[in-house]
Amino acid sequence: MDTATPAVTVALHDGASVIASSGQVDARRHGELLLPAVDRVLAEAGVKIDAVTGVVVGVGPGPYTGLRVGLVTAATFGSALAVPVHGICTLDGLAYAAGQDGLEGPFAVATDARRKEVYWAKYEDARTRTGDPAVDRPADIAEALAGLPVVGQGAVLYPEAFPDARGPEHVAAGALAALAAERLAAGQELLEPQPLYLRRPDAQVPKNYKVVTPK
């Protein structure tokens, strides 16, 4: 599952292929849409929740509120089912999906970080990121990414900085699951299911906050 972007996306993978998936784009309703999507995917696959042997969750980077919905839900399922919970960088999932669609490297991935910024990373190919994810204003990285295709909503939102925008625009849980299955089969370790925020949350305690205590 992934809620690091405006897409609320869930998929069920059997170790070889995706057997059911769901994706809805709504940046304000992650909490409302995620659990019904899980139920829908399980029903489509014809399995019960206790058949799940592991959980993969997108760790971002992404905005604080949406990202934590997926991470908390994944942790809850992992605890309730006593199964491992693995993290995958959301940008890696987008890169992998772009590769499945036929895009060859090098290229970059950029998602909407709000505040007129993007979360981004460069890739040698669909499976190989060449540096850590970062958050920047599009104009500040346009020169560094000049001549590269850029995958994701960030490229669509800022065409003046990223003229060669490519799909997919949003991450799909099926791609995350397929990438995780591939890495696990190869004996690679996945990320801890911890959020990759890259910056402080939008909601903060006001400065000079006055605490009032009863007498």
C-alpha cells in the first residue's frame, strides 16, 4: 500500500504477480479510502486478510499527513497478523513502474511536495537510484535534470522545468509489491517502514505558545 502521493493505492501480490489492485487519486481522503481499498482488493482476489504473509508500504518521501496513514495502517496489519512489514521508497516504485512501461534510463522521478516544490531522485535505470531522494524547487534542479525524462506528477505540474514529462503520474501499489518481491527473492534487505519526510510537517505548534494551567 502507498499513501505518500495523492494516490491511495493497494495491491495483493502472490510472489509472482499482482492478483488484485486498487487506486484512487484524492489528496484529502487517504484515511477514508485506504481501508475500503484493502477490503476491495481482498474481495476481488477472493482471499481473507489472514492469508497475507507480509506487508509492503511506501515510505515516501511525501507530505506528513497522507504518508502516515499508510505507515500506521501497515504497522497495524503487521502487528495484528504477526507478519513482517517492509518499506519501499515511493519514488523507487514510480521508477520501477516506468520501467515496466518501457522507459529506459537514465531518467528522474518527481512527485508533488506542495509549497511549489517536488520530491525527486535520479535513476540509472528502473531499478537503480543514483542518490538519495531530495526536496527542491523545480527551477533549482531544472539544469541538473536537463535532457532527462522525468516521471511523475511533479513533471506534469512544472512543465517549464521538466519539459519531457513521462508516466505514470502516480505510484501504484502493484509496482511497489512487484519491486519488493523481486528484491526479497534476490536476498536484498528492504527499508524499515519509517517515514521519509525530508522536511518538517506543515502543522506545527505556534511560537510563543502560552500554556494556561488551572489555579
